[in-house]
Amino acid sequence: MSKTPRIRIPPEVRKYVFQRDKYQCKSCGKTSIETDLTIDHIIPLARGGQNDISNLHTLCWICNQQKSDKSDHQFRRHFES
Ligand SMILES: [Zn+2]
């Protein structure tokens, strides 16, 4: 299986998303102190998602991995902004 190419998210955008989400995973609520945080596309690029701030949110790497293992409607965000 080939992956959809991703545009690298600029550092200032990453910082903005982290700050907006208060450095907290949007799924499990862990913070940057407890785990490593990543930027995730809410709507995957493969499904027409954009590299836009409104389509980006903070996930820890564990939730990010779990999300990629599941289809999107099975993945639920417990911490809606
Ligand atoms: Zn998490």
C-alpha cells in the first residue's frame, strides 16, 4: 500500500495548533509533559483533507498510531474543542 504524500507542516503552524489545543492530546487528554505530541490531520489527506489549521489537531503519538490503525468513524475524539 502506498501512502498519500504529505506536505511538511511549517513549525509556526505546528506551534499554533499545539498552543490552541493547550499542548494536550485531543483524544486521551495527555499533555506534552506526559507524552510526545504530534500534529494530526482530522480529515486525512487521502480523503480530501487539507493542510489547513482548521483540519489539524493535537494527538499524542499513541493515539495517532491507534487512529491510523482504524477507519475514521471508529475513532472518536473525547476532548472536543
Ligand atoms: Zn492521546
